Amino acid sequence: MADKHTLRIFDEDLEKLRAEVIKLAGQVEDELTRALTALISGDHNLAREVIASDRQADALQDAINVHTAHVLARQQAMASDLRAILAASRVAPHLERIGDYAKNTAKRLQRLSTPIDPDMTAQFYWMGERIKSMLRRVTDAYMRDDAELANVTWADDAELDAVYSRLFERLLNIMRDDNKRVADGTQLLFIAKGLERAGDHVTDIAEEVYLMVTGKPLQGPRPKVEEA
């Protein structure tokens, strides 16, 4: 049996790993916030800052991967500890992908030739705010080992999908009615899809948190709604 000193070091390693995951979550939320601000305001300078800052998210994910391997090698972990270690290794790539979607939003903004319609801007803003709210909630669930909160976050994706579907249909109609708006419409379609996929990654994180806490997978298809 490991001595108390070894166990203390192992606990410290687990806390450090958890802190690194939480830091990465904060980084990608910041990237999302600035990317959506840049999109809505048409701020190309801010968009360039978002693109450059994504390297920090990549570096954080690399550090988590290295630390995960280190913790696993230190000593044989109990089942609950092993789930926590594996959760960190699985959550980090989802967070990094959310950061990628923020970066891609900033990149595609730079290719738009005209500002976004105000009412369409409101839909993009709503999607961004919903994703950030979900991300904060799932990060809180991860910090608190709260399976129920993870389950709530998992279900929150339904409204996001509904808003995305309406926005997607509207953009297709605009492009069909005015071929001069096809180029911009295509970029906005990719941005909207990226935000929808970011929401999917948050729900994937919720699944990992639920499994980490309970040892059981979330069951059943995610709920869907027709209207949000």
C-alpha cells in the first residue's frame, strides 16, 4: 500500500489536472466571447487576436495530455481516480475543438464583404450566449462532481439546435433569392454550423462528467425541440 506522502502527491496531481481542464474551459469561453463580439461588430482586429490566442488553448491541451500520462504512471489508481484522470483526457479535446470553432468564426468574419443583418446578428448572439452558458454550467458540474447538473447541460442543446435550424433555413433562402449574397451566406452557414457543433461538444463534455461521477453513461437520445 502506498504511504501517506505518495497518496498526498497523487491527490495533488489530480487537483492540478482538474485545474488545468478548468483553465482550458475558461480559455475557450473567452475565445468564444471575443469571436462573437468580433462577428457582431465586424471588428477584424479583434478577429485576428482571437485567431492568435487559439495557440494558448492548443498548448493547454498538450499540457493536459502530458500531465495525464504522468499521473497514470505515478501509481495504480482506484476506480474513481481513474475515471477522473480519463475524464480530463477526454474533456480536453472537446474544449480544444470549441476553441477551434471560435477561431474559425474569426477567420470567416474576415471573408465577409458586408455587415450581418441586425436581426440575424441577434440569432448569432443568442447561439453564442447559449453555448457559453452551457459551457459554464458543465465546467461547474466538472468542478463540483455534479452529475445532475451535467445531465441538465446535456439536455440544454435542444433549443440551440432549433435556433440553428431556423438560421440555416433562412440563410439558404437568402442565397437562393439573391445570388450576390451567396459568398457571404456560405461563410455565415459555416459559422452557424460551427456554433452548433460547439454546442454538441459541450454536451459531449457533459456525458464525460456524468460518467466520471457515476460510473454510468447517460442514457437515451438527446431531447429535440421544434421551436425555441
